Amino acid sequence: MRSIVSAALIGLVFGAGIVISGMSNPAKVLNFFDPLGTWDPSLLVVMVSAFAVTFFGYRLVFKKQSPLLDIKFHLPTSRELDLPLIGGSALFGIGWGIAGFCPGGAIPALGLGEPSPFAFVAAMLVAMILVSRLRKTQLSTRSLTPQPSLN
Amino acid sequence: MITDFTPWQALLGGVLIGGAAVALMAIHGRIAGMTGIVSGALSTAGSDKNWRLAFLVGAIAAPLLFINLPGQSLQFASDSPLWAVLFSGAVVGIGVSFAGGCTSGHGVCGNARLSPRSITATVVFMAATFATVFVVRHVLGGF
């Protein structure tokens, strides 16, 4: 219960940050990426200030052995700069540039009651589910076939 | 559509986003990445799903509360046609699934950990977004 209340309040602060900074507004986001047209540098200020707070905040947090409501910090361990990372990021940027919606901006924007965030999030969720199913089938077929041993 | 440069709101918003990221790590031990939180909410079961759904409900509630504060309103403008919004949603969904993160997970949290994967992802997606907006607005003349 404590965990649910705390996560909801943190989500509320995150969402407040998105809407106050204007990052739930696709026009404002797209204008940052248009320095030759109607440029609006706000997104840069948002990213730099969020980065700075997180950079220094994490340093304090990681001095502790564990988080308050869990036994350990859940941190990504992969360090490989592989094709899924680079190709996926390129696709994400293309999609972001088409309509100005990214996941962190579009999900809080659902609360505005406008139709386009719903359309964006619905299409995004369908795509995420399909990719995750596809990867699961690939993994299970791979584990069924004998693996040639490396080295 | 022209939007005004709003440095103070951008600074306050960025500090709140960063504050939420630090709090989620300090209390729950989790990265505040929208891609990771959403994909986990779609797949995992039990107690791990609960905090994710709670975070999403809180994030969606924020504009609802904000527009009901006295004297506050939120600007929202999207002139993309429905097909472009749906197409971009599908492309973003595929992209962030393979990249393992987006602007929040890689761009804020991962970069704050100086993760080489997140720094690479951020450079690539920012460049791709600049290029896409240039092509859409200045080559194709908008949708």
C-alpha cells in the first residue's frame, strides 16, 4: 500500500513537471527541433535541468545500500552499443519528429482529454505489445534449436 | 504554430521531472523511464505491476488537477493529421522497445548515470528528431 501511494505521488510530480514545462504540448516540442523555423528552446532547458537534478540526486541516493521500499536498486546492466539500441533510437527519433509525441510527454497528456494523445498512446501500446510477443517467440524458437557452442 | 520560449516554466518543470526521477530511485529503486514503466505494466504480474500502474495514474492525473487550479490553463496544439499521429505512435512504440528507453529513461536517468548506452541513444534520437522535423517542415512543407 505504501508503495502504491508513493509511486502515485511520484508519478504526479513527474506529470506536473511535464505539463508545467509544456512538454505535453506537441507544438512546443516540435518547435525545439525546428531551429530554422519557429524555434522554441524550452525543451533544452527542461532536459538540462532534469538531468542536473537527477545527476546530483542519484549520487546522494546511491550512497545508501538500498532504496526505502525495496531490497535493491534495479539498474540496467547491459553496456553493449548494439544495433537494437541504435536502430531503435533512430526509429524513436523519427516517430517523435513526425507528431511531437514521446512516451513521457504523451502519457501525462492523456489527462488533458484531447483526442490525439489517446490515438498516439494506443498505437504505441499495440506496437510495444507486438514487439514484445515477437521477441518472446524468437527467444523460445532459439532455445528449442541446439546452440552451436562458441569458442 | 509559434510557441513562446518559457524558460522559468521549463526550469521548474525540469526540476520536478528530475525530482521525481531521484525520488523513484531513492524510494523504489527504479529508473523513471516511461518506456520501462509502461512495458513492465503491460507484461509483469503481481506487486511489480502495482507501483507501475500507480505511477501512470499519478502522471495522467497531473494535468487534470493542474487545469482545475484557479487561473491555470495548459496550452495544447497538435496539427498532425490522425494518420500521422497513429503512424508516429507505432514507430515510437517499435523504436523505444528495441532501444530500451526514451527521453525519460535514457535522456534523463541513463545520462545522469553517465551510461554509454543512454548517451549513445540520446545522441541518435535527438539527431533523428532534428532530421525528421527538418524534412517534414522544410522539405515536405508539413503534413
